[in-house]
Amino acid sequence: MYSAVLWDFGGVILTSPFEAFARYEGDNGLPDGFLRGVNATNPDANAWARLERNELTPDEFDVAFADESHALGHRVPGRDVLARLMGDVRPEMVEALDAVRSAGYKTACLTNNVVSDDPRPDIDVVMSRFDVVVESSKIGVRKPEPRFYQTACELLGVEPSSCVFLDDLGINLKPAKAMGMATIKVVDPATALAELAALIDLPLTSSTN
């Protein structure tokens, strides 16, 4: 029934940046969820959205995010947010990705990201495993815009109905589901892998525990 598995990166393959955001909020006396709240305000045109579409430089984002956060009650430099974006690789997810590829499924990474000059060899190694990598900073479109998912399908040569998509944000899963994809919200990696294994009839959990 399915021929492709599509993976979000941060929050799925990597630990979620929201964990780092929460630590920053605690260390700086900010309300819980404040940074996510800034990013959720005017979500299609705020500094975060424009950065992910590569419409702002990091220096411009630093100022724009500070202004937006100040308007919501606490001034936070954008550079502080950028410093906390990249999480750690989840080995169990990489093992599952390898198993999916070995079983013959097409794979794609669908990531809202920003241009970075900081080398991360561990991330480069994981990225090289995907058949296709779709990056918001390169195509100027970001999740949850439908065109983002359409681009991934076109590059893989598949229909949305033949895809399973894993993401940690419901807002990103909603348009994928509307297009016909099977969707999995990643909260607990083990639970998500069990759901994926059931959908594609592939024993993932035994190889990742």
C-alpha cells in the first residue's frame, strides 16, 4: 500500500529543539512556552517563517525576533534561538531509516531549516541516507504549506496516498493528511516507530530497542 516514508528532521531524527527552548526559558526567567508562542504568532510571516524561507539573514533575524518577542513581553535576541536549534541524533530513528531503505521504500527528509555555516558531520551523514532532502531554506517554501509536500512527492515520483509522514508537530501533519498521506505524530520515538512498523508491516521496534 505504501512505497515511501517521509521524515521530519528536528524532533524526529533529532531530539526536539523545544527541549533546548525550555531550558533557555527556565534559565532566563521566561514563561514556559514563550519562544514557541513567539513563533506561533503570525506564523506565516513572522521572523521565524521568513528565516526558514531564507528571506532573512541570521543578523536580520536576530533583530526581527528580538522585536517580535519584545512586543509579546520579553526581548529575546534571535541569535539565542538559533544557537539552540540543532538537537542530538536519535540512533533508533537512524536505524529505522536504514531498515526502511533496506526494505525498498523510498525516503525523503522534509525539514524547515535555516542556512547555517556551522559544520555538523553527524547530521551530514544522516542526511546522505535519504533519497531526497527537501529544505525550506533552499526552495523558499515551508511546512505546513501544501507545496512543500507536493515538491517532496514530485522529487520521489510518488503519489501522496503512497506515503507515510512522520513529524512532531500536528500543524505540519494536517496538510499531509489532507493530501492523502498516512501521518504519525512523533512524541515518543518508540511509540512512533511501532506505529510506522504496523503501517508498513516491517519489524522496526525489535531492531531499535
